[in-house]
Amino acid sequence: MHTLQAQTYIGNSHTIERKIVFALLAAIGVTLALYMYFIGHVVFAVLAERHYAKDISSNLGNVATLEAQYLAKTESLSLSLASTVGLTEPKDIAYASRVAAASGFAFNTTRQFGVLGR
């Protein structure tokens, strides 16, 4: 009877040890998998950052080109060019002017409002 209890104890301790070893191996496996995932994520993030930096630099070059074209076109604008496309200077200007901050806006009363297309 004594030997049966000893064998049962030894058998139980082996199964407990196996469970502990399996749990430790599983923990090591999960840790390695997470490590590889995070390293891969960092590598891809660095590659994406380099790609976006190239895109930004090319876009900045495009913006500079467009700004230069805009400035060249605005310098070439004149009244004669505006008249060639059908634009004219207004004869009568109606606008809102600020009289005082407390009183709000006052309209220019020298022109009849509602009469359009003069």
C-alpha cells in the first residue's frame, strides 16, 4: 500500500511538472510571437515614414511650382486684359460700411437697391 501511494504521488508530480513546462513553453512562444509582431510593425512604420517623407518633399516642390505660376499670372493681369474678357469697372459702388461697432452696419443710400444689371 505504501508503494502504491508513492507511485501515485510520483505520477501526479510528473503531470504537474509537464503542465508547468508546457505553460512556460507556451508563454515563451507567445512572447516570441509578440516580439516578432512588434519588430515587424516598427520596421513597416519606418518604411511608411520614409515613403511619406518622399511624398511630402515632392508635394512641396509641386506647391512651389504652382505658387510661381500663380505669381506670374497675377503679375500679368491688367485692366486691358480684363476688358478683353468682358469685365468692366462698376460705375456705381454699393457697399456696407461700418459706422460704429455698437450701431451695426449702415448702407450706402446713394443707390437704389434691388435694381440690378445697370
